[in-house]
Amino acid sequence: MLKNPRSLILALAAAGAATFALMSPSPAEPAKAAESAKKKIVFVAGRPSHPKGEHEHRAGCMLLADQLNKSGLPVEATVVTNGWPQDEKVFDGAAAVVIYADGGDGHPAMKHLKKLKELADAGTGIGCIHYAVEVPKGEGGQTFLDVIGGYFESNWSVNPHWDGKFKPAKHEISNGIKEFNIVDEWYYHMRFREKMDGVTPILTDLPPKESLSRPDGEHEGNPEVRAAVLERKEPQHVMWAYERDGGKSRAFGFTGGHFHKNWKNDDHRGIVLNAIAWIAHVDVPKDGVPSKTPTDEEMTANLDQK
């Protein structure tokens, strides 16, 4: 027993300080908390395809992921290369999954449609860039209508190269994006959900008649698209946002992205970065996702050997 009252007070104070030290978070803990609060974004990059500078899935995904990670937003982006991941645990806790790959029968998700729907049902945002919006009609098409609101359907949609001139629609995805035009392989006459249920067009333009100069074919033209564009002059949507389950799950489709060089265009790149943040339920800043124009070195990094 301490007989000296002053010694007792000092002892109690010391004990209290020790208890406070034990209860107080270490400097590392706030950093860990901030890290865990970041929204996880997983890019699925397809295998090498097309000539150099075209369908650069790996380089494009790595460029977009790097821009997101440097944006200052609460996100952490990672890239899976060469198609669908062998270990699907990479999707655990993902706020968004973005697929940039060749489509059709070889689409990375075609053998994993059940998993894709499970992700969307759980609230994970789904984004598809360029050829990744195309899946075969049937189970693939129906799944995409449910999960991202639309898709490229053979003998209905077309894939010409043309100069799109866009005035982005009023939407969070369009924050900070100016009117722009750029030549790309802008797919159009997409197959959308009935009555555009849950679908909001973001980029729309009336394609030139030259875009339908090829003979009819699976991807080249058909009577329906000719009637829509050449006769009825219906503007075509080449980017859209989609909300399902009352907004619990978000998605987007973007039909551009054929030419790797176009990612250097601030508005072309910026609207996709905004869309990725939006589907991850990250508030898009008023001026858009912070993004610096990539340097020539950054643009040539990670290109596939073709």
C-alpha cells in the first residue's frame, strides 16, 4: 500500500496513461482503416488481339487502373490479364468489375455468366468496353440485358469506323466532360432492354450514311439498322448507364475503345473513368475523375507483343 497520497495520485495517473495508450489506435490503424474503406475495382483484360495499337486490352486496363489509383478517390484498382481469372476470389469484395476484351463466342464471361449475374445481384457494378459488349444471342444476350442493360447483337448491331460527335447527356458520368468528337469503331444499333428500362443513354450521335456502306452481314449491316439510320434518321447510343434493383447495382456499356491512342483524349478517357467510379458507387467529382493526359511513355507501356 502506498502511504504517500501524492505517490498514489502519480501511480493512478500512470496507470490511466497506460490504459489510454492501449485503447488508442496506433498511427498505422487509421491508415489501415482508410485502405479498407477504398472501393475495389477489378479489371478483366482480354488476350492479345488485332494489330498493334488496336484492342490493347491489357495496356488499356492498366492505363485506366493507374489513372484511378492516382486520382485521389477512395478506390483501389487491380488488373487481371489474359481473360477471366483462374481464381475468382479476386472478385471478393469488389465494388466494380470492368471487362475490356474480345467478345462473341470467346467473350471471357461466356463460360461464367452465372458468376457475372451473382456479382451484379450482390451489388457489384459491371462495365464493358468495346468488343466486350458483344455476346451471342440467347443465354449470353439475355444475361447482358439483365446485367448491363444492352449488348451488341449479331445481324442487328453494326461495327463501322466513323467520327462520332458527342454532347454527353446530363448525368453524373458526364461530369467535367466537354463536347468532343473522335474516330473509333463505334458500334451502334445496340440491343437494349424493352422500353429502355433502367437504361440512360450517355453518348449519342446520328452515324453518317457511309457507316452503312458495306454489304449486309453479321456485323456490317441489315435492313433494320438501315431503316433506323438512313430512313428514320434515329440517333444511335454508343455509351449508356444502367441501374437495376432500384440502383443497388449499376453498369455501363461503352462501344468505343478500338484504338489505344484514343485513351490520350481527355474526354474519351475521362467519361470512361467517370463511368467506372459511378458503377462502383463512388461520387464522381463535379469536374470529373481527376486525370492527367497520359505521356507518350505511359501510352506505350504494357502494349501486347503482336
